[in-house]
Amino acid sequence: MNDPLTPSPQTIYTKSQLHCYLKHTGRPNPDVLPPPTLTTLQELMVYHLARVPFENLIIHYSSHHSVSLDPEHLYHKIVERGHGGYCMENTGCFSIVLRSLGFNLWNIGGKASATLDTNGLDRSGGFRGCGTISPVPLIHEIVVPGTGTQQFRLLNQPLKRQANRSLLFWLLQTKNTSADPWLDVYAFCPNVEFGREDYEVMSYVTSRMHGLIFTEMIICVRCVLSTELSKEELAKMGEKEDSEVRVVGRITLTKREVKRAMGDVSERLEVFETEEQRVQAFKKYFRLELNQEEQEGIRGRSTEIK
């Protein structure tokens, strides 16, 4: 029997796997493993957000409709097949990459906005289609930019429904313009480390319980990099053309439509009338290809376009 006080060995990817990951995400010089620095973390995060979509397709487009958090499965799905994943999949893979590169880190769990019960509560189940686009230091009341006029703020305080008022959480909030109210996104406490078994329970519920956003809605989001746009397109957004690779927008597919938000301008790109159109959009906008078995997996489900 394992001693519960003895830390379990942490999973790491091989050097060959790391090189393939870097090549897949488009980071320059993928044959050179970068050092574990803040600059490296910023670069890795930018490329990961653009190349690894936040998506829940496996819950709808598969024969088993289940999510695996096995590290080798995540590597195969994300790096070898070019798919993405939702919360525990994307951050799970990314954390293993960071640890394998020498970063000192530990995993924790977070509360989504639907559990926070504060002003601006998102009743859809916590998904706002947004997240920070760069590392954020744990500083109370720090404000960092998102894309366009979007901002993020961190607060260190008890949560509204919390009985133990001495326990402080880090609360991430966002707003799209300076005139908007701050809306809660996530809350987390870094003092409690989470293991794979904790994430397995969280993932099982969020991927299978009826009425939650991930089982009731198809979601696919990726960030757009400055290098994907022309000089003229950047100028229209008030962005300058330079050597810095940065996030300038997002492409979001939900239900029957796909939208693009570039800076402060949002536009609808397509509305789908058939399943075939939506499957083609996965490939066109996110480079996600579904095999025939996966495409058949959505037949008869409430999320199928009929």
C-alpha cells in the first residue's frame, strides 16, 4: 500500500516529445529546449493558446463521450492529432510540458464563476470564453490587459458565501471596457495541491452531468496571434507590426455559429445549418479534423444539428 504522505512521482515528457510539442505549437527553434524562465513561460503560453484550442468535442463527437486525463493520451490527442481539450486536459498537458522543461510548479483546483455567487454571476455554468493571455503575478488588485480594451484583475479575499472568513482566495475578474462592471471568472487557493485523482473526479462530473455547459453546448475557442494578420489588419486594430508575437483576438465556436473578436470588434463568421458545415468549420478555423467514427458520435444527441 502506498504511503499517503509520500509524494507520487510526477509525470514528465521525454525530450523528443517536448521537441514535437514545441514544433506543433509553432514556437521558433523547436529543436532547442528553452530554459525555465518567465520569458519562456510567456512565450509558451501565447503559442499554446493559439494552437491548442479550448474545446469539448470529445464529449459530443465520439463513440464513448468520455474524457481521459492520462498524460500519454493527452499528448497523443493534443500533439499528435492536433486537437485541444477543456480545462483539465489543456492545463494538464501544459503543466506536464512546463514541469518537463524544469519549471517548479504544482497543480491546484479552481472555482468557476457559477459557484462564486457574486455580482455578475454567469448562470451559464461558468464559461465566459475568456482567460488571461499572459502569466499574472499573485499581487492583490493587480490589473493586466487582455485583448483590445479587455482587462483582468486579481483580488485576494474571502469569497462571498464562504463560512471561514480567514481563508483568502485569489479571485480573477474581467471586464471588456472601463465602463463595465468587474465580473468573476475563477477563484483559487494555492495552498491546496491537486493530484490527477482530484481532476479525474472534477472531469467526470463536468463531462457527464446533464445540465452543465460542457454536456449541453459545443464549444471551441482559440486565440489569434499578431503573426496571423496582415499589416493593414493590425493597423485597423491599432496594433503595430513588429517582431513581438502576441495574442490580438479570439475565434469562438458555440452551438451553430462561429465568431471572431479582434481587438474591440466582434463579427459573426458563419452560421451552420448542417452538421457537415460545423465539422468543416472545426477544420477551417481550428485545424481540428474528425474521423468518420467521431462525426457519427453526435447522431441522436441533443447537440446535433438536425
